[in-house]
Amino acid sequence: MAAITSQTFHAHALPRMPRGARAGAEVFLAGMRLLRHWLGGTQPARLTRAQEAEAVRSLAREHEKSDPGFAADLYAAAARHEGKA
């Protein structure tokens, strides 16, 4: 029991990022940008805080009857988001 207990008090090394993960992510993102360019995609229009909050409130209204607690959380999150400016 002492061996098991003593392991809980030793600091464990944090897991390291696998080699090449950052480079792989950069290559993936560059490929996605290139694909979007080839397909003629444009950047989506940037929404204002009020528009984002209204979208969250709309989602809350959809869930009001089925999950009132979740809807209340969404309403609160929308109010906090809108008030951050």
C-alpha cells in the first residue's frame, strides 16, 4: 500500500507533443486554405457580438421546452458574451 500511496505524491511529467505534430498541423491548415482557394470559397462574414448573442438565444428558444436548464445556461452565456464589449 505504501508504494501505491507514494506514487500519488510524486509529480508526473506532462505528456509531450508528438514529434512533427506542429508541422503536420501547419501542413494540414495550408492544404485547407489552398483547397478553399481552389473551390472559390470566401471568408464568412464576421458577425457582431449582438448577432452572435442572438444566434445563441435562438438556439436557447429551440431547447426551452425540452431542456429548460440548458436553455437558461444559453441565455446566460449570450448575456455575458454581449456584455463583454
